[in-house]
Amino acid sequence: MIIKENIVFYAKLLDKKGLVNPLEGNISVYDRDNNKLYITPSGTRKSLLTEKDIAVLQNGKQIEGGLKHSSEYLLHEAALKARPDCNAVVHTHAPYLTAFAYCNKDIKLRCSSTFALLFEDIPCLPYGQPGTKDIANGIEEAIKEHDLILLGNHGCLTIAPTLEKAIAILEAGEEVMKIYTLANSIGIIKDISDDEWEKMCNEHPGSKRNRYKNIF
Ligand SMILES: [Zn+2]
């Protein structure tokens, strides 16, 4: 089963890279044709996961998997509903991104070409209680034009057509924020000029503006 195999592979990768801990972080893939949501179980060390541990939900009910599904499935469902172009969601407490979520801060860097092309900005949703539908408050609007968002006082979430892409977005976002934090300790960060910023965002074929043109 390729979906379960993929989830196990990437869950282990996130664990190896220090982007999840045993009690937090979850991955889902939505099989839209069969209305099945595959999601990692709650409270399990990701490096120990096997395919039989992956929970499968249909209409909110678990129909497969030896362990209980993650309690954050409502968050995943809300994101996937708002983005019919996407089938994979990754929610983690990646440290550098989550530090901004603790400050309830939208991220608007102007110093990084990676940030310009991938994100332009990363919005932070207000706090919502984990494990309840409140955690998804505001997600519908924010996720429509953002592949990476912060969850206030909690963590972050990425969405993409494939799990590989969702993981890559998380890795890129976390790395940019790590470098930004390091740069802050070295000296005064120099921003890209407004003219150059606009030029890059408008003209680069891989920019967010050009990618989204093709989606909506
Ligand atoms: Zn969480």
C-alpha cells in the first residue's frame, strides 16, 4: 500500500530531522477518490511506526489501523477541504517556525529569496484548543493562498498536492527561519529592495504568484 508506505517513510524522516517529537506532529494523505483519510496515530514515536499503525478514517470514523488516529484529524480535514488541489497535510511543532507561533507573529521576511519565491508571507492563526474544532478556526481563509501557516501558541501546518511536496515546504520554511534567527545574531539583516522583490515575485516561473495562477 503505497500511501501507508509513504507516510511511514516521511514520518521517520521528520523524526530523524528533529521536526517532530514522540507526542506531537502528524501527517495525513487524503485519497479523494475513495474518501479515505490516512493519518498517523496519536502519541507514537515516529521512528517506530509501521504501515499497520497508520489510521484510515472515512466520514470521521476509523476503519483501519491498530492504533488510535491523531486527535488533530479535524485540523487536517479542514485544511484539505479548503484546498481541493491538495492531498497531503503535515502538522508539526518545528522549533524555528513554532517560536513565531508562540509570539503569535505573522512572518514577513524581505531578506530571503527562498522566502520570496516559496511564501512571500506566512500567516499565524489565532490560538485554538488542540483536539477540538477550534484548532481549525480561520484555517479555511488562510490556507487558500498559503501552503504554510502557523497555528498560534501551537505549531505549523503545510499542505501540498503530494506528501513529498508538503514535507519539502516544511523543511524549506524551517530552514529559512533557522537561518534568519542565526543572521539576527550576526548583524543587521539587509532586505531585498522593493523593486527587486516585486520583480522576482512577478517574473520567476517558480514564484508563488506564478504557481497560484495555475491553481485558482
Ligand atoms: Zn500539534
